[in-house]
Amino acid sequence: RPGASRPRVARPALPQRPKPPVLTVFRSPSTQNFGRPLIEACLARLKVLGYVEGRDFVIDRRWAEGRSDRFAPLARELVGLKPAVFFASTSPAAAAAKQAAGTLPIVFISVIDPVAEGLVDSFARPGRNMTGMTYRGQAMLDKALDMLRELLPSARRVALLEQADVPRPEAVGDFFRRRFAAHGLEVEIFWI
């Protein structure tokens, strides 16, 4: 009948959605724009797969702004957030993450030689709690230099163009000089 109040029915409480996992991103470059296209591409791919930042995961980002004294404190700060995964970009960031993270999973990118740096046991079996990728790994460079020697067996001196704003350019240069020398080549690095 009109105007009569309906009895109230108690509805079960909806289960609370669990807090989304925290992912940390730790980078050493001096600008937050460094690598932005890579991060945006990763986020776009996650969205295609149905994962949305803020809903399914949270990303806490930190930049060392090119200052090596900031690595350890920032890594400890990020570990304190209790992330599900710790992403570290560059060798110094990965080393600081390893020092601070204990057993927390760490994924690294842009590391020069993770085996030589003691981050992982080997490329085939990284072991520990770290894994990742390197675009300058010794095995990949050695293969490229083997192909160069095959194509130009009389070559003794090689020029290399390298990105000038890489983190730790001195380590990058030393890495290339050692690898080229192991193949009997002298390398002249031009930083662009």
C-alpha cells in the first residue's frame, strides 16, 4: 500500500577488496623522464592484459637523481613499503636493492654485467632472489664480436658509438674495452 514502509533487509557486507600489491621502481638517472617511454609501454601492455595501475597494483617510484649517495637510503625506503616486487634500473640501483631487500624479489634492467657484478650466479641460473635483463651482457657482446671477426678478420681497431647519458659511463667504457680487448680489438668509444 502506498506510503507504507518496507521492512529493511540486512545485506551481507561486501568483502573488502584486498589492497593492491605495491611495486617499486628504483632508477638512478638524473631525470624522471629517462626511460619514460619504457615505463609507459609496460603500463600500456599491463592494461591490455587487464591490469590497471591504482586498481590492480600501485607503483612507488624513486629516482636517485644521479647521486650515488642516495642509492642505499632510497632502497631501504622502498623496501620499507613492503612491495611485492622491487624493480631496479641500472647496476648501482640493483646493487643497492640487493643490499636492502633480503629475500624480496628483485627484477633489474640496464645492468652492464650482472654475473661480474655479483648480482646473479649466471645468466642461465640467476639463483638468489634476483633476475632481469641486460642489453650489454658479455655473452651477447662476445657473440657480436665473434661475428665481427668473422666478417672482418683483419680488423684491429673499431669505433663504437655509445649513448653519453648512460648511468656510470666509466663502467660502460671499461666493460667495452675489456670485451673488445679479449677479441684482439682496440675500441675507440665516441659518446653521443
